[in-house]
Amino acid sequence: MTNEPVSQLPATRQPPALSTVGLSKSYGRVKALRSIDMELYEGEILALVGDNGAGKSTLMKILSGAVAADEGEILMDGVPVHLTSPIVARRHGIETVHQDLAVVPTLDVTENLFLGREIRIGGPFGRVVPLLNKRAMRRAARDHLQTLNIGIPSVRQRTDTLSGGQRQAVAVARAYAFGHRIVIMDEPTAALGVQETEAVVDLIRKINEQGIAVILVSHNLPQVLELSNRIMVLRAGMNVGTVETQRTDMEQVVRLITGAEVRHTA
Ligand SMILES: Nc1ncnc2c1ncn2[C@@H]1O[C@H](COP(=O)(O)OP(=O)(O)OP(=O)(O)O)[C@@H](O)[C@H]1O
Ligand SMILES: [Mg+2]
């Protein structure tokens, strides 16, 4: 089987939409990430796989501005950026569905959908009164969920009373609404049933069809092989290889995950 390293792809390619150089992160004595180089190209679905504790969520948290790296650089379109907070990352068009805390449990569906981007009522003299336009937000939330075919009983429902799948769907719907360049999904279907998984996979495709690049963290290798353009494998905090999905198979990905095969082709 031929597995061309990514570095041998045609030189005509645009600079990556998002890339990292030498990204490292330790938690005390645990080296969660060791000098990660990665590239995410415009419009692609990059899958990120690896065993439990390999560093996937840590890398996603750094790219979403939630965690600071100890070392290394993040670039967008080849230009260094400083993703100092989730708000800054969002301003750069990066939206994330986190593995944990995908939604704020004490807020309702509408509030979660609009988190940090509430529609405000404009006051007189062009002044913005800090008053939320709840009706407009609820209407928009209902329309949005309907468009995406997400069955949620009520947009006024607190998300801690939703099923796991419904909660995840709300988080993915938010990413779909606001991620204008890059959407990061950390195991978006891990806790979902068959139908809910299909609905979220459908959403991932819809997001990608908008030209948005997606990083999909998943333990579901058949799903990864079906959905992604490239697969990057982390093992013990290291990038042990990035392969093109069309040129690989389940056996090779498993070998990379377990360490039976090592490639440095990020
Ligand atoms: N906040 C933290 N404090 C201390 N250690 C942490 C913290 N977050 C992650 N770690 C450690 O860093 C390593 C990488 O964790 P991470 O969550 O990135 O793994 P993962 O690849 O997402 O695993 P999983 O597939 O189980 O979600 C693990 O050894 C983990 O215990
Ligand atoms: Mg994780």
C-alpha cells in the first residue's frame, strides 16, 4: 500500500487554514503533548484519533483557546495567532464542540445556542441597552433547529433535562450556526445512539459542505474512515503520523494508534 506523506502533496496548495508548530503541553509530570506539528487545510475534514489519554482533547482545547500551550505556535493561513481565550478563537472563526461541557446545563436550549452572542435590543440614540431580545432568540433557535432537523421538545427547556444526544445536537447546532472557518468536534457522537449518531454525522457533512474545515476527534474508526479526508494519529502526546483516508485502511490506522507502525508525516 502506498501512503504518501502529507509533505509530498502538491506544492500548489494554499497555506493551511490552521496549523501548529512544536506545540507542547504538560500537566505536572504528564507530557500531554510533545512538539505537535499539524495542518488543517481549507474545507477538509481532518480526523484526530488515538487511545485514551493520547492528548487529543488537550490539543483541541489549545486550538479552541481554552488551554494555553507551554511551547509552540499556532498559525492561521500561515500567520501566527494568539488564541488566548475561547472568545478570541471564535473571533478567528473557530467554533468548538467540547467532549466535556458541550453545553451549559443550567441554561435553556436558546441560551445555549446564543451563548456569548445574544441578540440585544438597541436603545435610543444608537445606544445598546443590555436587554436581551428573548423572543427573537427563541424564534431564531426554533428555526435553526428545524432547519437542521433536530428534534428538541422546546427551546425553553434547560439542557440538563435533555437526553445526551439532544444535548450534543444543541452543541453541534451552535457550531453550525457560528463556526465560519473551522469547527472542532471532540467525540461528538461518543454517547449517542444509532439514530442520533446519524443525525450528528449528517450535521458534520452539512457543516463541511459550507466550506468549513472540520477537526473530528473520534474513537469510531469506521466513522472516521467514512467521513474524513485525512487522519492524524496521536500516541502518548506525539503525532505519530498523518495519512490520507483514501490511501489507508483500518489495519494501518490501528497499527499507528497502537505503535506497531510509526510515521512522522505531519
Ligand atoms: N487538566 C488536567 N490536569 C492534569 N492532567 C490532565 C489534564 N487534562 C489532561 N490531562 C492528562 O493529559 C493526558 C492527555 O489527556 P487528553 O484529555 O488530552 O486525552 P484524550 O486523547 O482526549 O483521551 P480520551 O480519548 O480519553 O478523551 C492524559 O494523561 C490526561 O490524564
Ligand atoms: Mg478526549
